[in-house]
Amino acid sequence: MGNTKSSSNRIGISMINQKRPQPSVNKHQNLSEPDDPRSKWALSERDINFLSSQTGLSQDEIRIWHEKFFHDNPDGRLDRNEFRKLYRLLRQECPERVDNMCDHVFRAFDVDGNGYVEFGEFLLGFAICSRGDLRSRLDYAFECYDLDSNGYITEDEIEPVLRGMYTLLGIKHIEDYPPDIVAKDLMTKLDITKDGRVTKDEFIHFLMKEGMYRNTVNPFH
Ligand SMILES: [Ca+2]
Ligand SMILES: [Ca+2]
């Protein structure tokens, strides 16, 4: 996952991550000492203004999220397991439904692809996926399907994520709409240039106007 992902709103949050001092965690080091690790993760006014403009959250809401996030995650970032636990809480759905999609959503939230979701990535992802406009939500949905984060989707990447979506949506009679058939069907519709690859533009363009497919494909309603 060494690929650098990019798009307009993703670059900003990458900057937030990059300018943060990465905690040089020695496995034997006790993170609760010698000093409060939150002090080096303090949000500057500029960070707060940026996050506020990107997420639509008020400055106070951002401070509250920040406090909670670092209280629960003193190292300032979520690994896959920690992300899964938090995402379950936020989705307020039964874990069995959410778990299959969690790793795919994790990939979308982990904008810089470093294997962790940092505070800025989390807040932006959460805000966009729950209250962003359709285009922004589809931007994140694309990242869920781009399993190898190489910037385009191939047919073999669609099927496993669709299976996760079926579980999330509680679709029981899979045999009525087998994910491999739907993936093939979807691919022919998405891949306008017929080169076997679906770019983010193709993905967003098609799903912006096709509500029926979108309901099945997009985890961020
Ligand atoms: Ca990250
Ligand atoms: Ca790909």
C-alpha cells in the first residue's frame, strides 16, 4: 500500500498527516509516559479552520472529536482493528453486517495509504461519508473498490467489495443477483473507454446518474 492517493480534498488532509510528527513508537516504550502524547498532537487554529471548512463541522465539534479520538487512541491513529471497532459504533448496525466492508472503508479513509487512519483522515472521511455531497461520497466509494490503490478499478476488484455490500445491505438471496454477474454487468457500464479499467471519473460519472446501481454499490448513503 505504498501508493500515494490523490484528489483535491485528499491532498489537503495528506498535508495534515505529513506535517504531524509521526510518533516514533518503540514497542517497549510506555506510551503513557514520560509526557502526555496529546501535547504533540495539539490542533493548531489553522488545522481547525481547515478541518472545519472541509467537513462542515463547527470548530467546537472538531475540538470535541479531537479530544475523544486522542482519549481513545493516545497514539493518534487507528489501525485496522481499532478502525473496525469505531466504525461499528458509528454505523450503528450489527457488526456482522459492517465487518465485511470495514477493511474496504479503511482503505478509503487511509488517504496516504500508510496503513493507519490518523485523526485528520478519520474526521474528514467520517464527515464526507455521512454528510458530504454525492460526488465526494462516490470519491470515497471508489477507493473502497480500488483494492490495490493503483488508481483504477478492474472487474476482479468489484466482486469482493460487492459481496461486502450485499452483507452490509442484508441482501439474502445472493443467487438472484450473483455478485460475479453484477460485477461483469457493472464493468461493461462503467468502463466507457473499454480498456478493462475504470477510472475514478468513469466511476463517479456513471453512478451520479444511475441511482439503482448506486444503491447497491455505494456504502456511503
Ligand atoms: Ca493514513
Ligand atoms: Ca485497482
